[in-house]
Amino acid sequence: MAAKKEAAKMLKITLVRSTIGQVPKARATVAAMGLRKLHQTVELPDNAATRGQIQRVRHMVKVEEA
């Protein structure tokens, strides 16, 4: 039974490129993910919505499993 209560998988997302000069949609996506400064890291759940955000800004972020 304990296996079913496994913690939700999380992703560590780090901003590695500046949003300066990026298209507004990419800037808004980075802000929506909670990233403000370079090399800032946030943990977000590994779901379809988060994966879609990562896909849009994949050139600016580094993703690791938490």
C-alpha cells in the first residue's frame, strides 16, 4: 500500500539564459514558471502543463529530475 502513496514527481528547472531579447511569449512563460533571475531554480510538478512550458522555453532553461 505504501507504494501507491509515492510522492509526486518533481522537476528542478533552472534559468540559464536571459529573457532579454526573447519574444514576449517566452518571457511570460518564464515568469509563469516563477523564474525571475539567472541561475534561479524552482521545483515544479512533472505534468503535461509543466512539460509544455519547458518545451516553449527549452533554449533558456536546464531541467533535472528532483
